[in-house]
Amino acid sequence: MDLLTDRIKEDMKASMKGGHKARLGVIRLILAAIKQVEVDERIVLDDERVILVLDKMLKQRRESIRQFSDAGRMDLVAIEEAEIPVIQDFMPQALTETEINLMVNEAVVASGAESIKDMGKVMALLKSDMQGRADMSAVSIKIKAALA
């Protein structure tokens, strides 16, 4: 059993004892998503894979918020927005705008990228360092701007 999964389970117990129903619900969703991958792939996830699961959950929430906003369902937007900070509690420390910009510029130079066609090279260099610490769709926009 790895540390991150243990931390999530401990937080679940604390949420149960403290009567934090909304937080408990989100933590149960997290554990279910982790368990689903473990069952599907017949493995026990390490911290890195758990972070990928959490990152996917955050992407799903952001996409749902966009769709619910477009549909005028602010009640559903509020639910999704309340789930994001709970999921983020288990993610590594987020990168600042300045750190992201610096890393993008360094990756562009390191990869020798000259045009938008080289975007994949830059993204490949950044992905491992930024996974779970930055919204990769926003990073992709910054890379495009840097290569334009």
C-alpha cells in the first residue's frame, strides 16, 4: 500500500468522524476511481498512477463545469466546483504561473523547437514534471504562444 492511498483513506475516516458529508462523498469517488483502475489492470497503483487518476478527475470536473455553465445549470456547476478543492488536496503542490512560464521556455530551448510542428517534443519534456501540478491544457496554450 502506498502513502497517497493511505492518506486518502485516513482522510475518509476523519471526514466520517467529523460529519463532513460532502467531502466524504468526494473521497469515496476518488477511492472508487482508484479501485476501478486497480481491478481493471490487476495492479496496486503507486503514488504516480494515483496522481494520474486524480488529474483525470480534475479534468472531468473542469469539462463538466464548462458544459453545465453553457447549459445554465449553475446548481450543477456549484457541485462540481466544490469537488475540485477536495481532489486538489491530494495532488502535489501546484506550480505558479511564473514557474510554468519558466519551464515552458526552458523546454522550448532544450528541445530545439522552432515551430508549432515541434509542440510534441516540448510537451514530452514537460509532461512528467508538470503532471498533476498544472492544467496541461493551459500549458499547451502557453507552448503554442511560445512557438508562434
